[in-house]
Amino acid sequence: MFNLADKAHKYAGEGEVVIHARNQGDQVAISVTDEGPGIKPADLERVFDKFYRCGGTDRLKPRTRLGLSIRRVLVQAMGGTIEAQSRSVRRRGTRMVVRLPGGKLPAEV
């Protein structure tokens, strides 16, 4: 979760990053949402592929492009899923949603 929040902060620029957790049936859904430029719809699933780079340029230094593929493997190993959604805040931004099997969250989270 730290890594997702860290990347969201980097892409958000001056925008906000919001982390939210909620119960969804027998799962806990955790979302990390930024107000950055977002991801094109055609790239939403491909961002989890090894070495994949979305079209266009970003302002971050070159990387190995393994982060999201590793995150997906880790989340799946825990019995969960991870999904990218875009244009989530005022027609901007990206939201990463992690769903993990689990019990009930306390009401105050």
C-alpha cells in the first residue's frame, strides 16, 4: 500500500491523494486515488504487464516498469485483486483498487 500511495503522490503533482478502505461483502477494498493526468482506457489493464510503458511521457525518471506487475502478483498471492481505474476525480486522475479477502473493518476506518 505504501508503494501505491507513493506513486500516486508522484503522479498527482500538486493534486491530492486520497486513500479509502471499505467493506465489500467478504472483502476489504482499499483505493488509492490521485489527481494526476490519468491513464488512457486502452492502457488500464496493460499497466500491470511487465516492462509496459503507457503512451506519452511522464515526468518521472526512467524505471524498470515492473512495479505494478509485482504488486499484482503479491496481491493475487494473498487471494486478492488489483484494478486500475482512470478519470476518477473531476475527469482526471487514477484510482488503484485493491480487494483482499478479510473480515470486517472497524466502523471508524
